[in-house]
Amino acid sequence: GYDFIHSPERLTTPLIMKDGRQVPASWDEALDLVANKLMEIKTQHGPDALAGISCARSINEDSYNMQKLFRAVIGTNNIDHCARTCHAPTVAGLAMAFGSGAMTNSFADFEKAKLIFVIGSNTTEAHPVAGAYIKRAVLQGAELIVCDPRFNGIAEHAHLYVPIKVGSDVAFINGLMHVIIKEGLHDRDYIANCTTGFEALKAKVAEYPPERAAAIAGISPEMLIDTARRLARVKPAMLVYTLGITEHTCGVNNVLSTANLQMLLGNVGFECGGVNPLRGQNNVQGACDMGALPNVFTGYQKVTDPAAREKFQKAWGVEKLPDQVGLMIPGMFEGIEKGTIKGLWVFGENLANTEPDIRHVEHCLEKVDFLVCNDIFNTETTRFADVVFPAAAWSEDDGTFTNSERRVNRVRKAVEAPGEAKPNWWVFREIAKRLGQEWASASGQEIWDNEVSELAPALKGIKYRRLENDGLQWPCPSEDHPGTVCMHTGGKFTCGLGVFNPVDWTPPAEVPDAEYPLVLSTGRRLYHYRTRTQTGRCEGLNDLLGEETADISFADASAIGVADGEKVRVSSRRGQVVVKARVTRQVPQGLVWMAFHFREGNANWLTNPVYDPISQTAEYKACAVRLEKA
Ligand SMILES: Nc1nc2c(c(=O)[nH]1)N[C@H]1C(S)=C(S)[C@@H](COP(=O)(O)OP(=O)(O)OC[C@H]3O[C@@H](n4cnc5c(=O)[nH]c(N)nc54)[C@H](O)[C@@H]3O)O[C@H]1N2
Ligand SMILES: Nc1nc2c(c(=O)[nH]1)N[C@H]1C(S)=C(S)[C@@H](COP(=O)(O)OP(=O)(O)OC[C@H]3O[C@@H](n4cnc5c(=O)[nH]c(N)nc54)[C@H](O)[C@@H]3O)O[C@H]1N2
Ligand SMILES: [Mo]
């Protein structure tokens, strides 16, 4: 799937919108225009009238420079990136429970694990490498329990498959913990020595006896009890989750539930244990670490902490950094709608296809006064832009990526960028220069070694010269530190004691009714990556999967009289699409499952723009739809 790098459709010159058309321009013209326009908006409306969205496809050094531009030069914390749409509940929830929002263990553990509990994860399609490790563990005798509304690829390898209903995870996990405590299967010593808040958790899960929890989850009480006993039988056990857990209005509560369960069983802080969210993009862990988030600087140092601000003020040579938490992506759209956000910079995201409710998103992209994009291709989003910068892709620049297991890896330039395309960090640096700040660091290595690693304590020991071969896993606090394979060991969490956070089950914001009687849940397919700007330019992949489908059960197909491959209309309160039905045993009656890889038939014409109250992550995994023969 690398053909896209050499695609003739790559952007090769800056583009500027003139009379409703984007025309090629010189770098100087485009950079001057953006710098002047940003300054004009800042002068007229203040720095908080500007907002930026960074890219988790691109190297750490790009995200670092972008958040530095917004904070140190423009003077706003309105900076975010696509972690908002996937693992923001992880970052928030695991930080509340453990003091660090990252995956606790490492990929190498998967193969050695004795019991793996996979919940809400399309592992074989969306994380095929991690999925291969899990399959291998099963071949070597590990027990696998999979909990997912769909009988997905990883479920085929499970010893126990638990088909819970979409949006019922908190009730299900509370039910598991009810049984574990009632039967005395919890780890009393671990709970007493390493955690706090157990009594409150115990009181909360007492409200979820197996009958009640199982009824909400749509399974039998016996299956719930069996799951609880199996989980308690093997120690340590690994828990793996992804977006089936996070992309809900209760996403943070779902994450807290996984942490509660693993602490109750005494499974956190050991090899082959822990809570393991598989992060989505090659560098989404890194974009978070760099501080492309509205509440933290590089290394998760809070913008509201005066000491942190002082440290960054000194490092960046500015008098005053903004002290208010900035806007998250949904807040940026709201600001555009209200007229308080005048300028938006979108670096490497295709929001017009990936945010929920496409019609509303496009209305906002149209409405904002000034839109800047950096991308490697023209996309449905860049067509709204006043200026488009052509970017060097990952293969055309030196830098680092940080993967899901916190491993910082070197990325090396393999080919020249096409035409006049430039590294993204260079673009942000040029804008800073035009706005009066000369930044010394002029390469990926200088940015990392002299700034990132000096500013973030967990990255202090990571320098480019140490990143040959397999890279290093943070926390790595000093240059003689070997990096950290497993976090929260020795009975000590990053925050001291692990914190139990009792939570209640809440249903999705939109549930089926007479008008929209089915649940729509959305996700990914193996052969395409998100909006196909990259995989759509790979011939072989298009041959393997060429269009969107709606995956439905035999029962729902026969109820409306369609056969596999015939067209159906899927409608929600937001819009409708017509796609082929894929009639499959993977999906239970009452559920429609779709992806968002294709512009036509994209599930985001239908999805519901409602958000988790803490993390502002959209409920991509549940809304109500109607199905008709088309
Ligand atoms: N091929 C491919 N790989 C990708 C991507 C891609 O576009 N294509 N995208 C990348 C990105 S950005 C990300 S974030 C990851 C995402 O990786 P995943 O989260 O593994 O991918 P999804 O397909 O969204 O799968 C979510 C799973 O959750 C289940 N689910 C839905 N609702 C619920 C629920 O209420 N409870 C439970 N327990 N399960 C539920 C679904 O049936 C599905 O199996 O994948 C990454 N990898
Ligand atoms: N219905 C539904 N919608 C979803 C989800 C879901 O599960 N269901 N999942 C959500 C999730 S988890 C995510 S992460 C988002 C993803 O949302 P987006 O980040 O918007 O997804 P992409 O389409 O991959 O957009 C990435 C853009 O970056 C560009 N790009 C790639 N490499 C480079 C580079 O090196 N430099 C530059 N400058 N640009 C580059 C690509 O061409 C592309 O235009 O989608 C979300 N949307
Ligand atoms: Mo993602």
C-alpha cells in the first residue's frame, strides 16, 4: 500500500484560492498570505479566534512545531488532533486511574500472555500486526475471550465469544466485577496495598447483579458469570481494547471500567497484564506526547500549571503563554458556527469525511473566514481551503514516530519530496519567522534533541543517537535509562496508588425507536485506511475493496426483502446513503455496520454529532437508522 507516495496526484506547489479557484503560487506568496492573515485575525479578534488541528500521520517534530506555533507565536491553546475522535477517552480515563494515559504493556507480551481479554476491538482488520501476535498466543495455548457486538475476525479465534449489545459495556463490566467480588475472586492484597477507592467501587457494582447487567448487555446471566470466573482464574491477564470502548458518549466511563476490572483482579503492573488500548494511527501516541492537545504542553505538562508555563516561556523565549485550556475539535466547529473562530489550520486531516454529520462539518468548513491546509493530496477538506501547503510525506523527511507501546522510532528520508513539497515542521517555522520569532532548531534531530527531549521529563533520556535499531520506550528519564517495557510495576502507579472510579451505565444518546428501529455502528475494513487518500491510490487495494457496504444480518435482510449485493437505503436523522447490502453472520439482528472509507456511502452522512462530556469524543459507534430496499 505504498504506491500513493509516487502518485501523480501528489500536491507539488502551494495553492491559493483566487476568485473561487485554487491556483498555484510560490512559497513566499503563500507563506506571506497565511502569516498576514493570521496576524490580521489575531489583531482584530484576539488569538483565541484561531484554531489548529494537527496530524497523527506525520512525525513528532511536525506536531511539536505546530503546537509551539499556536501557543508561543499566536498565543492560544486552541490546538488539537484526531486523538479527539478515537483515544481521547483513553488519555483522560487512564490518567485518572493510573496517572498516565498510555498503554501499560508492550506488544512482545501478547505472544507470551496466558489469557487475553479483547473488548471492543476489530483487531485483525485494524491492527493486523497486533492481531497476528494474539493469534500466535492462542496457537501456543493462551486463552482468548472476545467481547464484541459483531462476530469479528478476532472472535473467530476466541475460546469464549461474548456478544454484548452496542453501548452496554459499563453495565457488563460492572456485572463482571459484581460476580468477582461476590465470589471472593478479587485480589485483596493488591487492592489493599496498591489502590484506593475500593469501597466505593464495591458499593456501585453491588447495583449490577448478573441478572440486571446481563439483561442490559443482551446476554445470559450464565455467560456473564462464566466470563467473570474465567477472567479471575488466570493471572496475570491482559486486557486489550480499542474504539468499541472509546467512541461513545460514555467513552471515558468505559475506559475507567476496564481499569477498574484490571485493578480488581490485580493485573496491572505485571508483564502480560495491564490495560492495553491499541492506538489508531502510526503517530497518534506521539501527537499526544508532543502536546497537540488543548490542555497540555509537550510531555503532558498542564497549561494551567504556572510552573509549567514558566518553564515553557523560558524555553521558547516568550513573556507570557496562554493559561486557559483551549478548544477541542467539536468546540472549534461550535466556534465557527457562532462566529468566534475566524481562522482554522488543518494539518493532515480530512475532516469533511471523518467527523460525524458531514453536512454540518462542510457547512463549517465553508463558513470559516480563513482555512489553511497542509496535505500530501487534495482532499474533500482541502477544497474549502484559502491556502493549501504541499507536504513531504513520512518517507521524505527525517524524524520520529511514537507507537502504541510508547516506543519512539526513527523515521528516515528514503526519497525526495515531489515538486516543491516541504516538511511540515519547516512550514510552521517559516510562519513563526514571519510573525517575528526565529526558531533555532532547523531539522527533526535539532527539534527533538534540543527541545522535545529537554522539555518532557519522560523523554529526557531519548536522543536521536540512542534511536538506532529498535528505538526506546518512554518513560526514559535519563540517558543511561533502558526505557520502560511495562508501566506501574512494583505496586506503584505513576500517580502513587491506582484509583478505582465507580461509574454508572448510561445508554447511547440516540437509541432505536419506531421511526429509526436499527442501531448503526461504524468502523474499519482491512483493505482501506480511513478516507482512502492513501490506500485509494493503491491499485491492488481498490481491487480488493472498491465500495462501501452496509453489513446486515440475514434476519434484517429478509425483513426488507434484499439479498446480498442488492442496494439498500440507510437513513438517520442526519442524512441517507444508498449502498450494497453485505448480508453476513458477523452482524446480529438489529445492527447495521458500516465504514467511512468511501466518500459515497460514507457512514458519516449518518452518524450522530454527540460527544463524551469529558473527552468530547463522538459517538461513532451508536446511532439509530432505518433500512429500506433501494
Ligand atoms: N485497515 C485499517 N486499519 C486501521 C484504520 C483504518 O482505517 N483501516 N484506522 C486506524 C485508526 S485511526 C484507529 S483509531 C484504529 C481503530 O481500531 P478498532 O477500534 O479496532 O477499529 P473499529 O473498526 O473502529 O472497531 C471497533 C470494534 O468495536 C466493536 N464495537 C462497536 N460498538 C461496540 C460496543 O458498544 N461495545 C464493544 N465492546 N464493542 C463495540 C465493533 O464491532 C468493532 O469490532 O484502527 C487503525 N487501523
Ligand atoms: N464513522 C466513523 N468515523 C470516524 C471513525 C469511526 O470509527 N467511525 N473513527 C475516527 C478516527 S479514530 C479517526 S483517527 C479519524 C481520522 O480522521 P482523519 O485524520 O481526518 O483521517 P484521514 O482521512 O486519514 O486524514 C488524514 C489526512 O492526512 C493526510 N496525510 C497523510 N500523511 C501525511 C503527511 O505526511 N503530511 C501531511 N501534511 N498530510 C498527510 C492524508 O492525505 C489525509 O488527507 O476518523 C474518525 N472518523
Ligand atoms: Mo483513530
